[in-house]
Amino acid sequence: MTTTPTTETPVLQARGLVKRYGHVTAIDGADFDLLPGEVLAVIGDNGAGKTSLIKALTGAVVPDEGEIRLNGKPIQFSGPQSARAHGIETVYQDLAVAASMDIASNMFLGRELRRPGFLGSAFRMLDKKRMRQEAAEHMADLKIGLRSLTQSVETLSGGQRQAVAVARAVAWARSVVVMDEPTAALGVKESGQVLDLIRRVRDKGMPVVLISHNMPHVFEIADRIHVHRLGRRAAVIKPSDYSMAEVVAIMTGALGVDAAGDTVVADSEAAKAAGVQAT
Ligand SMILES: Nc1ncnc2c1ncn2[C@@H]1O[C@H](COP(=O)(O)OP(=O)(O)OP(=O)(O)O)[C@@H](O)[C@H]1O
């Protein structure tokens, strides 16, 4: 396994994570490092344990073993709410937004602002005006152009909905934004817009973890790629150092990566079939 040598303290880090579901070991001693200001893609074959790893890092599952550190400090999340309270926001592939509600209400879903004074404290009245104003500021900040924040989310295109979900996550995140397959359901143009948006989030200084099966998107946007295989990190590489075929070969186990960052043939038949050779 290789890690890019760095002196920076990772924003989010894991060592030796294990998660078992009965007889299945979904995470098998996984390490993870997210550096400040980077887009880190997490890729791996189906069943490699990417989702389980991300769930452990975002509080959705509690690992059986291992350690998670946030900004260098050991931390245990008791649930997604606890990860959120520590500034980790996740954009889920499905269920990203409440379709029948308007854009501003979606931005503040579960964190609604109340009217000041008695109206808010006693009658729990919502401060819709302020929520719209702040939602508009967040949208402008990320250069997301939407006609009206009072239109319901179901009237938006898939890409626009994803943009609302990303804007919401960025608005609340203080440490990390995790995105699970954000372009999976989108067309070419909309995917491009979401990738641009991810770049803007990164350029604001917010590190992004991107789980994706889409290799061209990963190569286009990731600063580093965490390759997950058989429940653990098989390699961390820079997209500029490897071809897509090589990364797929690392993912499937045809190639391994040694401590110097060179690829080594791990399965010669599979490497031959994939048309790749060791460096
Ligand atoms: N709740 C669960 N109960 C039992 N087994 C599970 C559960 N969640 C995941 N697993 C198993 O753990 C392993 C890893 O699954 P996981 O979903 O983390 O992989 P993945 O890399 O995200 O896969 P995919 O790309 O197909 O979504 C699989 O064998 C899966 O069947």
C-alpha cells in the first residue's frame, strides 16, 4: 500500500478500521487519509467496501475496530448526527433532497431558522425571509444560477437538484463534504456542471471525498485517488501518474503498487487480459 508522503495533518484519517456484518467483513483493516483542500476520489470494485468505509467515516455505522481522527484528534461518532455536529456533511446518491419543498426550505431542512423573539420561541414560526436570503447567498457563493429559490425542487433538473444538495452540504460543512456518486443519475452536460461545482467547493478550501464508479470523472476532478479492494486501501495514487487502465488493474488486483509507488504485477493473467504491465 502506498501513501503520498506528506507533512500535513489529514483532515479526516482512519487506521485499521474493521466492520463486520455477521460473517461478512465489509471493512478489513482499512486506512484512510483526506488532506486539507483536496478532492479525494474513493474507487473500488462492487463489494470492495467503499460504502461501508464511508459510512464509518460519516457516523452511519460504528466500526468494530480501528481509529478515526478528525484534524488529528481521535474521535468516535455515535451516528450521522454526531458526524454532522463535527462538520462532516454527506451528499447521498438518493434521498438528497425533499422534492416537494422549495429550494430555500431544502437548504435548511432539519435546521430551520425561527423568527426572532416571541413568534419564534413560543410559536416556533419560521423565518422564511432570512432562510431565503441566506440560501441565496450560499447559491451565489458557489455560482449556482437558479431562477427562484421559492420554486419546488421537483421542478428542477437532476443536475440542479444535485447542485441544491451540494450547496446544502457545503453551507453546513465545517470540515469535510462527502459525495456518494453525485453524477450517477446525470447526463453529460449536467455531470460537467456538478464536476465544476465540486471544483468550486474545493477551491473554497473545503476538502471533498468523492465516491465514484465513473473513471473519466475521477480522473478529471480528483487530486488523489484512494483505491479500495477487498475491504481495505490497496493504494493511493495521483491520477497524473497512472493511466485509467492501470488504475482499473489496481482495483481488480491485476497490478499492485509497491512502497516506491511503482506498479507490480500481482496477477499476470489478469494483467495480460487488462493489457497493462508493471512500471
Ligand atoms: N448491512 C449489511 N449487512 C450485511 N452485509 C453487508 C451490509 N452492508 C454491506 N455488506 C457487505 O459488505 C461488503 C461490502 O459492501 P459495500 O456496500 O461497503 O461495498 P461497495 O464497495 O460500496 O460496493 P458497491 O460499489 O457495489 O456499492 C459486501 O460483501 C456487502 O454485501
